[in-house]
Amino acid sequence: MYTLGINAAFHDQAAALVKDGVVLAAAEEERFTHIKHGKRPIPFSTYELPYNAIDFCLKTAGINLTDIDHIAYSFDPNLVIGDHETKNTVEIPLRPGVNSLNGWQNPYDGLFLSSILNAPGHLVDGVPHHLSDRFRGATAQGPYQWHFVNHHLAHAASAFLPSPYERAAVLVIDGRGEVATTSYWLGDGNDMTLLDEVKLPHSLGLLYEELTTYLGFLHSSDEYKVMAVASYGQPTFVDYFRQVIQLGEGGQYTIAPLKLEETFGPARRRGGPLEQFHFDLAHSVQAVLEETVLHLLNWLHEKTQADSLCMAGGVALNCVMNARLRDRGPFKNIWVQPAAGDAGTALGAAMWIDAQQRPLPERAERRYEMHHAYLGPSFSDDDIEAFLRWSKLPYRRLTDRSQEVAAYLASGHIIGWFQQGMEFGPRALGARSILAPPFPAEMQAKLNDLKDREDFRPVAPAVLEEAADAYFLNARQSPFMLFVNDVRPEMVDAIPAVTHTDGTARIQTVNEQQNKPYYDLIKAFAEQTGVPVLVNTSFNTRGEPVVCTPRDAVESFWTSPLDALVIGSFMLEKNRDGLGETYQELTQSETITADA
């Protein structure tokens, strides 16, 4: 039984494919279209579906859309349609300035819901011509069965069903779903029970978004920048935010209107200078977010008496908050979905419907655990070399990839690293990464310049799993880079580039089973330098999604100051002069050109 999951309602469009309880593929639409987050979350874009991601999923399984048994769309319009259930048409504003219309809270709510209700038709009628082969023969009626899945249920399922736990509490916390903004669940086997929820307009996610906008960043996109800026600040304004957020009983809270400009003055203009006031404001909201969620978890733990916690929703990507919940919270174990944002709801919706539709006793079986996130497109050496030859690019085949690339990195160079299946979720985890040595300290600024991004942005370490505790305090297995750890004081001088201003680092632990090429490279680097750590940041430049294909990788490589590209078993370099003795000793193999 094939189940296709789709996320398209807000942003981060994505698709995932599940077969009899096992995830076969998952990818975000942005990686194919080069539009960051796929689209902006506005009513006019609701009709846009992740056709490229769907095509990839179908191609991975070698099937067509007509072979799908169930489609799970991660938003249920029936939860918000209310009194409009009997209507067949909607009216939208013709001109600006209309604030409400025909009972809708937002005058464009009707358009938003119409696009979702008509998604089955859009799926087959709107497919791009070059992708149409795998969609041919399907209609709005199937032959598959269509399911609208509660948005927060899809988030919760994405967190619990692929987790290592048979029983766990689940926290979903984001900007909004249909009506919920925070929800609490108990997962048991393949079942999910809703315990309670907080509803609009009260939303910790939307509060963080509003501050993101006030600080001059793009909401529903740049919240991670606020988290980074917060490290430079002081808790000057925590009392203000504690008054805004009122905690109640049973996991409930209310949020008063922020009125930031009335309280603090004009918002920072985009690209304007960041002052201490901005740092302090970001720090304050981050601190109050952490203590608020910690309070909510104490209630959830008391309610469920569970040892383990699973988390999803965009707020669950806040790795600083996650670390505080790990270190000070009531749960012994925490697992966070690596695609915790809306993209992950495609995976959760598919896994939930699969679990519900499989016949008994199969329905009760857990057949999949998410050990890695390499669920996207992959390319063989033959595929890669064919593209390089077609492009008439000079390249060479590496005889010992790990040792040669480790030596190249040890001599101070920065590379693009393109291997195996692309990561699902926002983090580059060693499949589509930019890699560099974690020293000297100036490497952080060099990488930010290379990626044309703000100076305050930290870069993250990838560390051998078995060596993590030697470099980072309280280090646990962390393959998805979703927690921060304090760098051990005695190790700061060894890895200064990945040590943030507050002494922390967002670590990724790497073992051989998850990603052997990546593990072998870090191990070789450790053998040559004594340091089992590399800088890992996403393989993209400002405004671009993470690279997906060999073409994407080559284009990003040639339009950025990267020193080399290691793609599969091949290496491309820009300048072979003055690269150091270590490199010259290793260039014994003949460079292959298009004329070879």
C-alpha cells in the first residue's frame, strides 16, 4: 500500500511517500524550484502543490500517481469552514482595504480554503507539462482515496511515529494550524491521543514571528536569525514578555497584543544596523519562550507520566530552547523531528494515514525508525560523471576520497560536499554541505562572507559520535543538529570557529551507519589533525535553497568563493596554484577533461 503525503497550505511545500509503514522518500519543493521555502504563506499561493517533490517520490518507487492508494494532505479545511459549509461560492475583495467579508475573519479565508478543498483537482490539472507522465490517468476522484489530515496531528505523527519510542508524550508548537497553535498528545504504538490544545489567536510561534518582523527579518523564514542574535543580548525586557504571556492551568496560556512599536519605538529596517537594544530584545523573548515551554512540559509530563518526549512544529527547530528542555526538563529522552517545520507534515500525514489504513494486525506494527534524514534525491558516480563530461568541466577522480579531502581541508580550504541522498528538513547533515576546518577562529567570518550572510550567524560542528563528549559538555547522540551544547573550556582553542559567542555549539554527531562517506572524512581529518570535528554549514548561498542536483552543486560552486567541490568520487578545483604542499603532494592522479 502506497501513501503519498503532501504539505502545501502555508509554506515549505513538501511530499513524502510511505509504503506499508516504511518511508521511501521525502523532499521539499524549494530544492527543485530554487524558491526559498517553496512559496510565501499567503492565500494566493495555497493552490500551489509540490509537483516536483511528488514526481521525485513517485520516481523513487518506480510508480505513477495512479498506483497510489491514499493521499494525505496535511491540513483539514473542514475544521475551519464553519457556517460556510453549505456554500458553493466565495467572495473576495476587488480592491484593497477590505478587512472582513461575509463572516470570514480574514477576507481571503474563502480563497485559502477553496484552494485546499480543490487540491485533488489541482493535483492533476495543474501539473507542469514536463512532469505530466507520472500524473497521467489520475482524476480529482482518484483512483486513490484523498484524506485531509489535521495539521497538528500531522506534526505530531511526524514526531512520534518515526521516533525510537513505543510510548511518548508529544508536543507540537508552531505558528498555527487550522485553529491550534500548541497541542499535546500521547503516542502509544501507532496511535495518537490528543490531550489538549491552545487555539488562535494565542500562539508562541506567531509571537516569535512578530518579533522577527520587528527586528527587520522575514517572518516565517528568519526566526533562526533571532535565535542567533539573542546570544549577544541580555534579559533586559523579560518582565515585559512575562506580562504578555500569561500561563494558565492544563497547558493553557494566553498572549496579549505585543504593540512593539508603541512600547519600544520604530522597528528596525531590513538591513539596518543591529544595536544592543535589538540583541537584548531578542534575548528576552528567547528566554521567556524557553521558560514558558518548560512550564508547559512540566504539565505534560505530569499528565502523561511518560519518560520520553517527541517534538515537532516550527518552534521545535529552536535548538537553544531544545537544549534547555533537555537539560532542565522533566523528560529523560527527547526526540525532535529533523523536518520539524511544515515540510515534515507531509511525512507525518502519510505515516498517520498509512498506520490507520493498513489492515489489522499489520496496523499495530511499527516498521520504520528515522535514523537519518537522507530521504531526497541521490546520484550515482555514473550520473555525476556523465553530467560533468556533458558540461565540459575539468575534474579528477579521487583515489582515496577521505584521506585526500581531509588533507585538503587540513590545509585551510573550504569545499562543497555532495554525497548520497539529499537531507529532508532545513539542516544540511553531510549530504549537501559546505565543509571547513574548525580553526582558526576567522573561519566563521570567512564562511559567512562566502555565503553572503550576516556576521552574527554561527557555524556548526560535525563531530564523530564517539568523540563528542570529549569536546562538548553533556553530549548525547544528536544526528539532526537540533540541540546546542557548551563547548568544553579546554577545547575552545582547538575548535574556535564553531564556538558561538555564548560558548555553545549546535552539534551534529556522526556515526558510520548513518553516513559512511561523511564519517570516514571526519575520521581521516582527525587522524591528520588530531581534531575529530569539521565545520558543517548548508551548501547554498544567500537567498538560495540547499543544492539538490549535480547541476545545482556546480552552479553554486562556480558562483561562490568555494575552493573545491567534492561530488561523489570526483573533485573539481578552481585554482591549482598556491594551494600548499599538502595539496600538491596529493595531485598525482591525472585531471580528466571533456576531451579525455
